Amino acid sequence: MTDWLATILIVLPLVAALVVWLLPLADRAVGSLALLAALVEIGVWINAVTRFDFGRSGPQFDQQHSWFGDLGVSYHVGLYGFSLWLVGMSVVVLGAAIAYAFWTGRPRPRAYFGLMLFLTGAVVGVFSSLDLLLFYVFFEAMLIPLYVLVGVWGGAGRLTATLKFVIYTMAGSLLMLAAIVAFGLTQGTFDLASGATSDNDLIFLGFVAAFAVKAPLFPFHGWLPDAYRESSAEVAAVLSGVVSKAAGFGFLFIAIPHFPQPAHDLQWLVLALAAAGLVYGSLVAFRAPDVRGVIAYSSLAQMSLVTIGLFALNTLGTTGAVLQMVNHGLISASLFLLAGVVERRATTGDFALLGGMARGRPALATLLMTAGVIALAVPGSTAFAGEFLILAGVFSQGWGWAVAGALGIVLAAMYMLRLISAVLHGQVGSAVPDEALDLRPAELAVVAPLVALLLVLSAWPAAVTDHLTF
Amino acid sequence: MPTPNVDWFALSPSLVLLGASALCLLAAVLVPAAARKFFSASVAALGFVGAGVMAGWLFADSSQATLEVADAITRDRFGAFAQILVAGAGFLAVGISYGQRTRADHVGEYYALLTASAGGMAFLVQASDLMTLFLGLEWFSICLYVLCAIEIDAVSSLEAGLKYLVVGSFGSAVLLYGLALVYGATGELQFGAIADAIQAHGLENDGLVLAGLALIIAGLGFKASAAPFHMWTPDVYEGAPTPVTSFMSAATKTVALVLAFRVLVTAFPAESDLWELAVAVIACVSLAWGNIAALVQRNLKRMLAYSSISHAGFMLIAIAADNELGAKALLYYLIPYGAASLGAFGVVAARERELGERVTLDNIAGMGWERPLLGVSMWAFMLTFAGLPLTGGFVGKFYVFAAAYDAGMWWLVIVGVIATAISLYYYLAVVRSMYMRMPELEVRLAPVGGSPPREGLLQGTVLACTAVTIGAFFAVQPLIDLAEKAAAQLPL
């Protein structure tokens, strides 16, 4: 049974997706079923945590079956300590997204919830792959449901948004495919647990290209504003909270350990891009005219910070980066869902038309405030712990990088406080009707657990940082 | 006059199809009009099943490649594999054809021609000398010329038939000239003997041989619709009746590429440096031209035609690699490609019958929601064309890239990757149309009244194509094992 846990985590949502697609269920039943599957998935993950042996390194719950033997490709999955936390964050955020969509009600629910569940399976697959080609398969499989989720259920500009999103990500991914072919055939295996290394800079850059688009890093972020603005709130939450972490995982698990020499030689390049993205993203977030713009560009900045931590190439930076990935997944999901809540009431996310929503809406104000304050890494918060580790890690590589990182953190305070005050405080905005309600119980039930998890992590960040195995 | 020993078993796939063809022709005269369509379609379907079974048996029973019938044909697994693909494509094409409103008085002939052309294809892939090569090629081509023009009421169909005839004949002439030059230089017809003669007489750089080789590559390029020999493809694919197009796109390409690989590696191993480069260049041109021209198409059949040109490019990469991995890649690639090609044209045929007009990106708007089965299937076909995971097209492209990399042609991998990135734009345009746009005006349905016809057979065929397309992704090992057995019998 234990051996099957990683496989179950991948297959369960995929089977649920098939059930939703194929059985002629009523609309309400579809949503409930999808939510149930998402909750069971979280339950399976909790079960996996309790069974996980944090005392030993190497993959656990691993399973391997040959897929096509002549090239040495296999279905090989398993979880490390760090990927366990990424999977956990993902299933929680996707569960929240499904619950939010269920409450909001989406047209064509069978297609919608099936795609959300399929996406869940693909995301978990990315974080549990121990085979390079399998990783690529899941990495691309994420794109398929996202393409439809944004393209069908998105806003007015959804067609352009999906087109940009797909062209950018596929351009990166295909370079990675070429790199995978080269790496795998040179090594004679596609297995990631084998510890094969290469010192070919070009192959390394092929991987970096894919992850730099997915994260995204400056200047590969052209798809980001459209995709985050045009998709529905819960899909934006998944995009920025979960999907971007696939890039962090890729850097951490593939690009850095399998290319030690190129990663070391080209460290300056990735760090420079990440530092530029951090400062640029923070500045644009500070000037963004709407709620989603701030969260979108802050996401660019935060993923750049995570990349800085990973490319510090030491334990301190890596630990901080993993913690910060979990943090950012929860923060950004909470913020996007709250943005969706605000947009449902005011029909806009434009700061010029918003304001004064705190009065008479204590639940909304409390949750937005808490999530925002954690996002700006106030001391004592889990984001502070993560960012501190990242800065400490990168400081040893050169104080200049740490300065850029610190600058980003200062700017984070500026754009987050601007977001909070523009939505909650000041004059009541012209688009905010007096009768707009506070969070409904269902909305509260979706967002409050995410924020509660952030508070738990703030009290005990060691839950993640002391339980990382590689 | 001595007669050669004929291995009838080796010829059985072709013979079964010829027999089915003869029965269909008889049916056109003897069976009453009311039952004619059902009878001839059933005979054709059974003929394809029979040919597939015989080819499968031939595959199992040919553990050694041997030359049969006075060394004119090769009995080997490489040919049998391609015959299975042709038989499968023909079988599915019958399913797509059945609901087509062709003229009732030509329905027997239609299936007779379909089976006869498949018989020619099955013969061609076994060819092992220049005469059987040309015979097989003309045999199936002439059947296809007529099939393209079979809807004689439709101007477009006549035009397609004529265009295909003129350009195809030109291609055949080029090929024939090449064959003649090679024969003139070496004095041999049989592929292996040509290779020996080139070796023995030191003809590696002989002008006649090289000119002949170039013309042979060009002639086969016409049939495989590889750029720059593709000019006929968009017009013919668009104008021909859609079921015929579906069969051509899957089967003609299969046999032309399989045969090209066979000729090049058995007859011209001494010139491999030259033809590898030539094929690689043609592959690049096909990828570039096919993909870029497909970007601007609104008509779905034209778009798929250009896409088929680009796929010829991908498969030529596998040929250019000139190694066992390349042979495996080519054979594997053909499975999901053929299924997706048939299926995609099947979906086009379904829409065509609903609307009674040409299918464009505009009039499939919203179709995915109205016709869930066809919509999801089209999704799968576009994904497999684009080489995205969970479809066989992904594994096929992966093998092709692996073969090119293995042969040291990493630049072909880069070209392939760029081409794939471009192709996403137009493949996803189909999905975008079907799911993300709603029809701007009420789509005018064909004047049949009420809901459009429910074509169980067509839908079943499309579903089967989807199953193969997606199944090929999961069942890579068994398929690759078969391809490996087939590839092992080539002199690589």
C-alpha cells in the first residue's frame, strides 16, 4: 500500500476527472463529486506525510515500470521530503480552487471540474516524477487543461491571453524537449534518481529556458499579465500558486543537481535575471492599477526571489526557497481568491473604483489584511522565515545579490500595503455598492483554511524546513 | 520460357485486396441498387480486415527477410508492418466513406477502387526491384486519380482529380527517368544488386547514378508530398471527396515514406552521405513550408493538407537519420499520425455533411460543445499532430528527435523543435474555434430538416482513431517492439 501512495496521488484525480467527464451526472452532483475527490486527495496526502520517513534521504513511495525500454524511459515516481511539501501545497490550493468554483458556479460544470481534476493529477505528477521524460509529459499535461480553463471560462481578452500563454510556454518547453533528448541519449538513461550529470552548457540552458518561462523570470514573463488577468479567480490562483512552482521544482530537482558545473558557471546569469525580475516585478506591482495586476507582478517578483534562493547553490538558500514556494503558493492563492471575492462584489478590480471595503465587512478585511501582511514578509511570518533564509543563503555568494533581494522585500511592503489600503480603506469606491456583503460562509470556508495554514506555518516554519530530504 | 517460383503467401495481402476489389466491381453490376452500398462496403471492409490479418501473419512468419518471385519482391517484416498500416487505414476509410452521399450508381466502383489502390500500396511496400517499384506506384496512383474525381458532379472533385493526374504523372515520369538512369549506370534492377554493382564498379560518384538517385528522391517526394514537391497537395486534398482525402493522407504517405527508406538503404548505401543530406534538406523545407503555409489557412482541409506536408518533413528526419532508431521512429510515427489524419478528416467529413458546405475555422465555431465526441476527438488529433503528451504523436516526435540526435544531426532536432512551436498556432486554432468561440451567425445546417444525421458508423470510426492515437502513447513498448523487429530486417 505504502509503495502505491505516489501513484495514488497522481491517479486519483485523473480517475475522478474521467468519471466526471463520462458519467452523465447532474450539475450539482458534478461539483460535489469534484470537491469530494479533492478532499480525498488531501486526505491521501496527509496519510503520506504520516507514513513518510523524514530520517532518510532518497525517494520514498517510489514505483518504477518500464515504459519503453529501448531508450530507457520508465514510469518512475516517488516523493522526496521537499516534493512532499510541494505536493501538499498543490493539493490544498487546488482543493480550494475547486471549492471556490463550486460555490461560484461555472457554466458547463462537467467539462470544468473534469479539467480541474485533470490539472491536479498533472501537477502532482510533475512533483513526483523521477524520470525525465515522464516529468516532461506531466509538465506539458498541465498546459492542456490550463489552456481550456483560461480560454473557455476566462474574461473578454481570453483568446489573446491563452495564445500568448501557450506560445511562450511551448517555446520554452520544446527547447527543454531537445535538451531532454540530448541529455537522455548521452547518459543512456532518462532516470532522474540515477544521479547522472552533464557539463554541457547548452543542454543546461535548454532546461533553464523552459523553467524561466514557466516561473516566469524576467524577460520571459510576457504571458503573465494577460493570463493572470483574464482567467477566472481560482484558475489565476492555481496558475500563480501552483503551476509556477513546477519551474522551481525543475530548477531544484533537474537543472541544478544534474548540471553541477553549468549551474555553477552560469549562476551569475540566472541570478542576474532573477534579481532583475525581482526589482522589476516589485516596481510594476507598485504601479499596477488593479488588484490582479499587483498580485500578478508580485508573483513574478516572488518566483524570482525563489530562484535566487535556489541558485545560491547552498543548503540555506535551497531550504528557504522550498519554504518560500510553499508560502507563496498559499499566499498567492488566498490573494487571488480574495481578489475574485472583491471583483464579484464590485464587478471590477480597478483601484480607482475601489476602496473602503473594510467597513462592515470584518471577515474580508481580516483575511485580506492577514494574507497581505504575511505576503510582505513581516517579521514573525512564514514568508519572513523563507525570505530570510534565501537572503542568508545568497549573501555567501555575493552581497550584491542579497542587496537586490532586500530591495525586493522593501518594495513588497510598499505594493502590498498599497493593495490593502486601496481595497479596504479610504473613501468608499464608486464601484462598491453599500449592499455588498461580507464574505459568505462558503467563501470563508475556502479562504480561511489557506490563511490559517499560513498562520500555522508562521508559528512553526520548521514543519517544512526541518523536514526536507533530498 | 521458365516461370519463377511464386510465393503466393508473400503476395496474399495484395491478392486479398484485389479479390475484394473484383467482388465490389461485380456487385456494381449484379447486386440490386438498394443493397449495393451495404454489400460493397462490407466486402471492402472484410477485404481490409483480411489483408490486415494476412499481413500480420506474414509479419509473424517472416523471421528472415527473403527475396521472392524472381527476386522482384521482398518478404520481410518491414513491408508487412506497412501493409498492416495500409489495411488499417483502408478499414477506417470505409467507415468514413459509408455515409458519404456519393452518386449511387458509382458506389460499387468506389469501393473497388479503394481496395484496388490499397492492393497496389501493399504491393509497393514489398517492392525489391525497380520494375515492381514503378508498377506498384502506378497501380495505386491510377486508382487514386479516379477516386479523387469520383464525385463528377462536383467541380472541385474533377479539378482535384485532374490536378493530381497531371502533377502525379509528372512525378511518376521523374521517378521513371531516375529509375532508367540507375538501371543504365548499373545494369541492375534489383535493389541489392544495384548496391553491389555500385560497390563493384566503383560507381559511388558516377554522374548517372547520382542523377538517378536525385530523380528517385524527387519522384518519391511527390508521392509523400514533401516540399518542394508538394504543390498538388493542398488543392487535391481540398477538392477530393473527404473520405478519399483521409485515406490518401494516411496511406499514401505511409507507403511512399516506407518505400523511400527501403530503396535508399538497400540500393544506395554507398551514397548514404549524399542522400542523408538531401533528405534532411527536404525535411527542413517541408517543415518550414508546411507549417508556415498552414498558419494562414481558414479552410480546414487545406490546413490539414499543409500539416501533412510538415509531417512528411518530420518523418523524413527519421529517414535522414539512416539508423535503426530512425526506422523504428518512422514506423512508430506512422501509427498515431495515420490514425489522427484519418480521424481529423473524418471529423471534417461529419461537419461537411451537417453543413453541406466547405468546413472552415469559422463554421466549426462552438462545434466542440454540440458534438462532444467529435470535439474531444479533434482535440486529441490536434494534440497528436502538435506532439503534445498523452497522445502517440508526442512519443513519435520524441523518437524522431532521438534518431536524429543519435545520428549526430542535432541541427535537425532544432529545426523540428522550431517547426513544432510554429505548428501549435494553427493546431490550437482549431481547438480555439471549436471550444472558445461561439458561432457568430446561426450556422446554416444542411437542408435535411430537424437535427443533423447521427452517423453511428462515422462516429465509431472517429472514436477508433482516437483510441489508436491515445492508446499509442500508453502502449509504446509493444508497438516499438514490433517496429524494432521490422527495422531489424533492413540492412542498416
